[in-house]
Amino acid sequence: MPMQRSLYPADWDAIAHMVKVEADWKCEQCGKECKQPHEDLIDFIIRTSGRTYNKAAYARLKHPKKWELGAAHLDHIPANCHRSNLKALCAPCHCRLDLKAMGRKKMLKRERAGQLTLSLKVLEGDEL
């Protein structure tokens, strides 16, 4: 699902870049070294695999999106850009984080649309 740019602060690109730089372009979950924005794929492969063609180099070439680094909101609220809520994650780790929180993300989307969930009303003790 593409990100809804309107939910993010105007300086999101700069914030996300800072998170990635602070993580030294490595996934903060699995430690995988990721491609930097100025690198083309071949330069990235040479930097991370050396000049030898090996299994690791082939994996980078075959699945280049796996090696892209993103900045993830741990609470899944795009407006909350406090550094403690942001983590630099490779694409697979970012996907795992999002999949674990699919229910929360759906609830947040409904709330943004002006809906409250029935379970939330019950948890707060409101009468139906």
C-alpha cells in the first residue's frame, strides 16, 4: 500500500534521511547493510560484496528492493516523528513490522475517516 503523503510532515524526507544516516545505512532490526541513495545497484554490490561475483552479490542483483532502507514509524502514526518512534528498517523487516500491526493500522485508518470501532467504545465503558 502506498504511503499517504498528506499524513506525513512536510519535512518527512529530511527526517527519514536523518534516521537512515544515524543508522549508518544498516537495518536496525537485522543489521543488513543497505543501498544508499547516491549508489546505483552495481556500486552497491561492489561495496557490499567486493569485486568478486558470489552468491551474496547475485542475491543483491536478483532482489534489489530487499536492500532498500526505509524509516518506519513504530506506532504507525505518520505525524509522530519523534526519534524514539522511528527506526531504519530494510524492506523485509519493514514489511514484517507492518504485517504484525495490520489490525492497528486498519483501526487508525478508520479513526482518520471519523469512525470509532465498536470494541473501542466497549473498552472505554461507554453504553451502546
